[in-house]
Amino acid sequence: MTWTGQPRDHGGMSGPYVIRGSVSLPEAELMWRFSRSSGPGGQHVNTSDSQVELRFDLANTEALPEVWKRRALERLASRLVDGVVSVRASEHRSQWRNRETAAVRLAALLAEATAPPPKPRRPTRIPRGINERRLREKKQQSDTKRGRSGRDWG
């Protein structure tokens, strides 16, 4: 089952978070850390650890195929700290919704990082007829504009 984007009101997480195909984030390899969110929130913000930091050890995971892992390590190199990718979420007041957001964000990040490279573009030749027509229209436009100059008017 994948996450539908609808908030739920029960206590458990609504995983698994699918990266692509049958590969999903392994719950056992996710490291969670909670802290107090910054910003407005009144008395509530001072008492609840609603900010979520989700860490995933990309370098040592067994959940991703080797090719995907190599590709992700290469593409996310600037975001990694010792092979660990980290995602933060603090936009919701509820810790649970921030957990959901962080997990979905991490899954999307890994999906993008493990995607196969786009196929190289095969250059196509412009058909001769089209090129000749373009040059003919260009010449016609040039003649039209040259005819507008005030030299012959007297």
C-alpha cells in the first residue's frame, strides 16, 4: 500500500514508502530524531518535539539494488554526510504528520536519485524540402522589407 496524501488519524505509520517498483524504504534502517520546531505556535511549540529529522544510511543499505545505490551515492554526494542522507520536516504542528512528510520526502528524493539517466538524444536531419521552404520565405520577407524603404518615393 502506498501513501495517498490523505492525513490519517490512527497512531501507526502508513508505510511502506515505495521508492520505485517493488523497492521501498526499510523501516528498520530509518533513524528518527525529534526536536522542537522553530517559529510560531504559542504554548504548544514549547512543549512538543514536532520537528522531525529522518536519516537513512545510503552507503550501507541492503534495501537498494547495487546499481541504484551507486547512482544515488553519486547524485546525492553533496547532501551526504558519511554516506547518510538526511531529511527534515517541521511544517506541521503534529509530529506524526511531520514524520509522514519526512518519509515521503526521502522516498521521493531516493526515487529521483536512483532514476535511470535519460536516453541520449538522436540528432535528426532536417528534410531538404523544409529547409528550402524556410530559405524561400526568408528571401520573400527580405524583399518585402526592402520594398518598404523610402528610396524610390519621390
